[in-house]
Amino acid sequence: MINRKEIVVLGALEFSSIVAGFMAMDAMVKIAPVKIIEARTISSGKYLIVFTGDVASVEYAFNKGCETGAGFIVDRLFLPQIHQDVIPAFGHTIRPTSWDAIGIIETTSVISGIEAADAAAKAGEVKIIEIRLADGFGGKSYVKMTGSLTDVQTAMDAGTRQAKTKDTLCMETIIPQPHSEIMPFFM
């Protein structure tokens, strides 16, 4: 099991071909001792690989994955300083301690969702409470965060700005003082 607090380097590759994804993953683990966090098919017939390790290993594996899957890469990410709140929120909902404001960023690719979450977490004093990666969303992803209204606004600005750099922002919203009736559905 990975100690999520120790993860500081993250690599991710999103392929338009499932076969290319399997080939790249095999080549990646053969060239460097990386830990695969997630590897699976995602909506729209794509394949996702998310991995970690030391900086050199992740960089070698990342480059090998890009080389092996060349022509089939939809999006990619090499992030040597990922925020500690991002990994635990992959596919899990973390109960927030405050409910002052909520922010949601929806992106058109998995990797842009991870990048938006990381940028948001680094910019504002928010808690990233969930990151959903493409399952049942037509290849989209979304990030949910909570905190004070000011912190959520700051974080949302950074996260949406990051998604806009790749033209992958689908939609975003901030809900100040959300009604308690929506909490069970938000969680």
C-alpha cells in the first residue's frame, strides 16, 4: 500500500487506444520501478495510467509511456510536486470539516481534472474532497472542494485557469452557503 502522504511525484497518461495503454504500461514498469496507482479503461474507449515513484523513475516511465503510445496520447501529466490532498481524493469522497462554500470544476479530460485539482489545492486553503475520473461521465472528470468562500474563489480561479490552458474546462461553479439538503447528494 502506498503511503499517500509520501507521494510527491505523479505521472499520468491518457490514451485513445486501450491496446496502446496496455503496451505503454508494460514498457513503463519494465524500464523503471514505478508504482501503478490506477490503470483502467475509461469512458469513450480510452485507457488511463496513473503512477508514482521517485522523480527519476517516474520521469523514465513517463517518457517510455509517451514513446510507446505515441500517436494515441490524449493527454499526459508529469507532476513532481503534487499537493498532498489530490491523491486521497481519487475516486473517494472525503468528509469536509466545513461547509461554508463548495466549488466544482468539470473538465473534458481526466488529466486536466487532476491538474485543476492540484492547482486549486495549492492556491487556496481548501479541502479537495473528491476527484472523479471519467467513470460514467463520457471521459470527463470533476473536482469538488470546500472551504471558506474566499478560499474557494481563490482555488477555483487557479483550477479553472489551469484547465483553460488546455481548453478542457467544461463548466465550473461556486455555491456559497450551500443548503444542508444537498449535502447527502454532494457527498
